[in-house]
Amino acid sequence: MNSPEPGLLPDIAACRLCAADFVATATAHEPRPVVWFRPGARMLIAGQAPGARVHASGRPFTDPSGDRLRDWLGLEESTFYDRDRVAIVPMAFCFPGYDAKGADLPPPARCAATWHGRVMAALGPPRLTVLVGGHAQRWHLGERASAGGVTATVARWRDFGPGVFPLPHPSWRNTAWLKRNPWFAEDLLPALRARVAEVMRDDRDDPA
């Protein structure tokens, strides 16, 4: 198991790089980095950024999107929040806020530029990486992410092998997308759940 560089987790928790930007949003909120990972986790969930409910709770995916994501993965809450098994590392650790129309603002690029490489080095290579949304897919896949966006990238999920699964955001706003793309539930989700179960299985349960 890797050891994080000294001070990495408390440094992220204390980060205030975006404070002035957040004050200028419609929510006018203070930074609250949500840090939920430990080195050596079996699975990495790379998402976009915390929402308002997560900003309030200080725990990732404590919202309807989290309920849907856990269903997609086939995980109970106890396993999902077990940091020895699951690392949750969004592209921005803080809630970016809303614009004047109430829409989610994108994750500030400076967060990933400052922290993401260091976090990945501390985590070490996970057995499974789940990429939730376009921001995470572009960062982690680079040129392998489709120019056609999230739908095109997720449709190519078999191209990335058993170690990477790209997903759309589990927001309930994407329910219409799920209806338009039945292959996601019929083909991708069974393969994802099987791979998650394999990765989460306790090594002591394997036959000798």
C-alpha cells in the first residue's frame, strides 16, 4: 500500500484556492473540500464535483445521484463508503456553486491542476476506475475520450478493458438519456456490477 505524501489530505481539506470565485457565485458559499480516499483503495470513482447536498454533509454522493450510482455499481452504502476499498476523487473537491439561473457551475480547472496528479500518485493504480461524466473522462482518458462527448465515450466502454468503465452522470436529470440508450442498462451495467463484485470480493473468500 502506498503512503500519501506528508500533509496531502490535510492540505486538500484546508485548500482555499477558489474562495474568491465561490463568494462571487449565486450561492456565495465558502470552500469545503470533501476528501474521501485512502491509498491502496481497490476502486476509484472519479466524478465531477460535489453538489449542494454533499457540500452540506461533507460526505460524497449523499444525494439521489449517489443512490442511483450505488445501484449502478451494485454496492451497499457500507462498502461504498469504505475508504479502504473505494476512493472517491472528483475533479474538484468543493461544490462549485450555481450560476444566476440556478445551474451547476463546472468544476474549477485549478483544483485538478493543483491536486489530481498528486492524489493519483498517492492512491497507486486501482483495480477498477469508474469515470463519472465528461470532466473525469477527459482527464483520465485523454485522447482516448471520444470527441463526440460522454455518450460516445460511454458507448465505447468495451474499448477500455475491464479496468475502466466510463459512465454518464447519475443525476436524475439524465433519466431521459437512459431511456434513449437502453444498451446502457442491458449491456454495460451487468458487466460493471460483475466487475465491481469481483474487485470488492475479499481475497480470503477465494478458493485455495
